[in-house]
Amino acid sequence: MNPTMRLVVVAMICCSLLVAAVPGAWSDQPAQQKQAVNMLNAQPPRPATNVDDAALAALVPQGWAITDKLPCQLDGQGPRELAIIMCAVDPAQSGGEWWERYNGPSKVLILNEEAPAAGALAEFEFRGCAPPPDTNGHLPAALFTDDLNGDGIVELLVRTQEYAGGSGGWHHTNLIKWYLGAYKHAGEFGAKELGGLYFLDLHGQTPGREVVVMHFIWGDEEAHFAPHRYRAHMFGWANGYYVVIGDLNTSSRYDNPDDAFANLRRYLWKK
Ligand SMILES: [Ca+2]
Ligand SMILES: [Ca+2]
């Protein structure tokens, strides 16, 4: 190698080391942190309960079935609560698809885990049914908890579904929260098929994390399975429930809501 070439090679090595040493210049965050987690499908870890369905039978109307139950400390004190969800079930459709077998609306009861048969501490009804989870992850369990607003007490999130064929189905995610001494319906997030639901701290003026619902926009001239633009609806915690704090459309088209959300996160919200 002649002296000029050697100088060029040394300079290139030095430049590479310099770029690698500057935070953010090469790769700003590990790929894992950038991963979009669609909460319509995710299944967070869940504690077990010793309460079996037989102990709850008196709470279930004829023709209905409990499809999920989850112990949780919803009011931040005393014994744990047990959240259960039920909907109408047609045993004649046992070999059919979930939308043939299960029918909405769904009822959610909040019980005292130590005395579940004593009756509901609170009761809610939501559109859509709550089919039991399947093994391939397309139907996650209906109930999960998360301290979304960052106040140290978890909220209960309830996922129900309505199927209307093709892209006409809807996911409904409702949020139940202990607030000012009572259980409140404190948020409702609906997403069409091919949509997504994400939690991210993207706004400094509402506490905790915000909720982002991604809806796909089916343009007039677009093929159904072609990439689509997405609309992002953003909700933040204020005055006891999640309120709309923003709304925007992507200019680019994406194959799926994860990619659309990841791009907004990276380039718009810089998270
Ligand atoms: Ca409690
Ligand atoms: Ca909370």
C-alpha cells in the first residue's frame, strides 16, 4: 500500500470510530425500543386467580358465558379485585367461527376477589363480544391492566370485537378506572380492522402515556390490500378520562399500522 492509500485508509477508520462514538449519530436507540406494540393483539403478563367459574355461576345469565377473568388491584387498597367479562354464547355454533358463536354486548363485573359471589362492586356493558383467547394470538384475552396515566394505580382495559366481514370489523377497547371513589368508564378507543392501538408518552401536558389509535384510510382509487395512509387519533388523560388531544393523517402509505406508528414516533414525536 502506498503512503497516500495508507493515509486514506487510516482517515476512513478514524471517521468510522468518531461516528460510532457520537451518541445518536449512528444508531440512536436499540431496535427493540423502537418496536411498535399493537395493544389490540398484545398479551401482557397476567396474574392467576384461585376463583373458578363455578364460584361465579350465579352471576352469569342463562345463555351467557364468562370468557375471561383477571385479578387486579384496581382501587389501590384492600383485597384485590377480580374483573370478569361475559357475553352471549351459542353452543350450537361450537365448530364455527368466533363471531358465529359469541354475541355482544359484553358485560364486565368488578368483584371482590375474596368474596366474588357477594355481587358486583361495579358493572359495565360494552358493544362487541369477548371471544376467549385462541392459541395463535389473533384473539388475545379480553382483559389486561396498565398504569396508563402514571398515577400509581392500574387501569383495567377491556377488548371486545365486532365482526362485519372484510375490513368492516371493529375492535373496541374500553378503559375502566377507579377515580374519586368510584369505578368509572374513563375511555373508549375503537379501531377498525387493520388498525392499531398504541401507548406512548408523546405529549407533555397530559400525565402518563397517551393512547394513539391508528385507523387505515381506504382511498377511492386504492386496492384493498395495497399500502394505505393512516389516521392517528391521540387521547390524553384529563379530568378523569381520556380526551382527544390530536388528530393527523400520514402522508406516506404503509402496509400495516405498526409501520405507520413507528414512523410517526420516530420522525414526528422523536420518541
Ligand atoms: Ca382493592
Ligand atoms: Ca393509573
